[in-house]
Amino acid sequence: MDYIPAAGTITMFSTTWCGYCSRLKTQLDKQGIGYTEVNIEEVDGTAELVASLNGGNQTVPTVIFPDGTSATNPSAREVVTRLG
């Protein structure tokens, strides 16, 4: 499955228990930034994808941007800046 998001949005890999994920979602919601959330504990293959982006670690939130680049635990400010 392709997780590259549409322009102006991000794909965020998360878990239900991740406080950093909850914080980022709240901040993105306040700023009106669209995202698709993918729970790595529920969607087959995504934990492995996240690990491949993070040196073998299943660290969340991991975000994929429209240009195909990724960031681990980015701030909302970083997301806004990278979305341009």
C-alpha cells in the first residue's frame, strides 16, 4: 500500500497509547492540517515500514510528507514548515 499523502496533508503512523501521537494530532487539528492516521498495531506491515524508516525502531509518531520524506516525532511547527 502507498502511504504517500496528497499535497498539503501527511500520513501519521501511531498507536492508541502514544502520548506524543495524541499531542501531535491535537496540534494539527488546531492548525487545520489534514492527516491520515495509520495505527501500526492494527495495519499489517506498517510496524515494519516504520521500523525501516527509524533504524529498526518502531517509533511513533512517524510522519510521511507528500514529497516522500519522513520525520520521527516532529513538532507541529516542523510539519507546517515542511508542508510549505
